[in-house]
Amino acid sequence: MSWFEFDWVDAFTDRAFGGNGCAVVHDAAHLSDEVCMSFVRETSLVECTFTGPSDVADMRVRYFLASREIPFAGHPTIATVAAMRSRGLITSETLTLETGAGLVAIGLNGDEIEMTQVAPEFGVHVPAELVAAAVSLPADAIISPPQMVSTGLPFCITVLRDHDALRSARLALDPLRDMVRAAGYSGSDMAEPFLVTLKGATEAGDTYSRLLLAPPSPPEDPFTGSATGAMAAYLWHHGLMPKDSFIAEQGHGMGRPGQAKATRVGPSDAIAGVKVAGLGYVLMRGQTDLPD
């Protein structure tokens, strides 16, 4: 057993108990998968990160759910950088992270942390009736063809007609499994629909989203940075977002409001990357004794 420093950070917010929490365990990227997953389960958070040295970047970051390691995640990236900056570990306005999805460029502009997600991969279209069943909605609540999109992690981007439909969505596990199979993924893959409306939760927002999660994760994610990048790419690709940069909102219905700025890199018909920017609030820090 060894003691590791950690920070608990609320990402995509400038205040305590907003946005999405993530515990960042420093100098712990060498820990076993089981220890990392057990730590996530102990925190009851959706994801945690474990950092370490890198031969190809400024820092290596590993991302874990309660059930498995994933290649990349958005709000934990913001949280990780906020944690390192709060400890004086970042001395420049740019850095690069080594992740399972490749190298991720980070820019710092005052308190804002901006990550450049990789160029989007547009996958299969998933039948709207299957997606609707997975979130307990009628098929006509979906106003654009659902599609698997990834800027580091795949999500089924699903545009809903209004906030009423968004609020009414409830995850149904058996139909979700049918939807995931139709999308060509296995049951262990994260492929829950990322639900988005083309109206913000507040006057400041351009979109408002929800991500409902299957067990053993908590039932809903307060803010999802990786899905926000995929969602932004989808909206630009399908001509649903006229702005090159817009404000995405999530978490307001949970009492954990979060906000990010999404900016396109390149033209809408040849997107080279998606920049997702937000703030991070370091809520607490301490030490944890973990099997080394």
C-alpha cells in the first residue's frame, strides 16, 4: 500500500458542487486496472483519472469508469489540468497529454482550460425507433437521424425536439442493449445516447444536453466533455449549428449546472478537430492509501 496525493475537482463550472466531479490521483498511472476501478466505485463518481510520466507528452493520463478503462473523457481532462495547475505543476500556457485516444493538446487562457479533441469519426446511423425506445420516448421526439460520432469516445448523438422531451427521457436497459447491438458495439462499450436540444438551459446557452448512464455508473452524468465534442461535430456536419463556436449546457436538471464552449477547427465539411473549453473548481484535496 502507498499514499497518493489526489484532488477532487468540479469540471465545467466555476463554483463548488456545479458541473461534473472527478478525482485526480497524481503519479498513479501505474496502478492496476482493478485498483483504479475500485477507487472510482469508492468515490461514486462517474470517472476518475490517474496521472503519470510520459515519453511523448507532458503528462500521461488514464481514465477509468467504475467498470473499465476508457481511452479519453472530457470533464476528467479539464479536472486533471485544473488539479495540476492548482499544485503549480503547469508553468506554461500550453501542454500535451498522452491519452488512450492519442495526444490531446491543452491551452490555458486565464482560468479557462481548452482541450482540442481529435477529428471526428462519423459512424453508423442508428434507427430512431431503437434510440427512442432506449430512452423511453416516442420516435417523433427525435428530429434528426441519430448517429454514432467520436472525437475520442463514441456516443450516439440524438437531437430531440424540445426541453420537454429531454426532461422526460428515461434509460431502458433492454432496449438500450438492442440499440447498442444495432450500432455495432458490444454490451461493454459506452454507447448510451447523448441527448441534445437546440436551445440552451439558460439564455447564455445554445444547446442543452443530457447523458443517461447504465449501471454500474451513476444514473446520469452531470457534464460530458467528450460527448460535447462529438455532439458539436454532429451539429456542424449536419448543418444544425450555424455558429463556428457555441455554448453547450448540461446538468441543470440535476442541480449541477455546467457550461462549455465548443469551437470548430476547420470547415464544417472537413472538421480537423473540436476545441472544448471550460473551467475547473478544486473542491478538496488529500491523500489516499492504495495497493501499489
